[in-house]
Amino acid sequence: MDNLTIGFILIGVALLLIVGELLLTTGGVLLVIAGIADLIGVAMVFVYGDRYLGIAVLAGEAILLPVIAVLGFYIWPHTPMIRRLIMKSDDQEFATVAAIPEIQELEGLRGRIGKAVSVLRPAGVVEFDGRRIDCLSEGALIEPDTWLRCIDVRAGRVVVRPIEAPDLESQRPPPLYD
């Protein structure tokens, strides 16, 4: 077996080690060994083969390695090893913070009027319909017993702004029975 053949074998071994790294997740050990084997293989092709053959091998690797990387990223999450490593919830609706029931409940406060229970500097407690909620002001210090309106809910935090005293009779829901 001549040295040129050994160079091509090292390049093939390097490609197999890259695939092995994707399947076995060795923390990059196989990837480092693959890189070293690939460099030695390409150097052997340049030294013991023709210059044009070496350039052709480099061009082939420049095309083949990104294709392997893209395929690896599509295949890798579906391997049995990675499926065991990735934690999945029983219910897929809890995939984002906004889908958590408590935060969805806070979304209902948007536009509602409440009263400051504590000093907001800028965080404090505001009472909405008898419920005490931790809130943030827009940055200003707000004294207790100040009327506030919920203007936004960001990442589970209720943002409030001071308003003039509201007409509570207009806020009252209509009676159920006349």
C-alpha cells in the first residue's frame, strides 16, 4: 500500500469520525482526532500525489464537509442519544414563557385599573379587583393609594402607569338581573 492510498484512507477515516461524533457525542474528542487525521491525509495527498490532485481533494472537502455538517444538524436531533439528552415536556403548549397559565392570566390585566398598595420604586404591589399583583412602574416612584392602569405585560411582569382617579360607576359591570 503506497502513501497516497494511506492519505485517502485517513481522509475517509476523518469523515467517519465526524459522523461518529454526531452520533456518540464524545465532547469533541472524535472531532479533534478527525481534524488531525484529515490534515495529515490532505498533506499526504499533496506530498505523495500530484499538486492538482491535492487541490481537487481540498475542493471536494470544501463541498463535502458543509454538506455533511448540514445533514448532521438535521439528523443529529433525531438520534437516540440526543433524544435522551433533550428534555421534553408532556404538554407542548408550555413551550414558551407566554404560554404559561399564570402569565396568560396576567395578560387579562391589560387595560385594567388598580390601586397601588405599596410604594412602587419601580417595583411594588398593586391591587386589581381584590387581587394583589407584583407590578413595575414605567420608572417613576409611585406612592401608595395611587390609581394605576396596566399598560403592558412583559415576560410575566405587569407594567403600570399612574392615572387620574377613575369614575368607578362607569367601570362597574351591568347587573345580571333587572
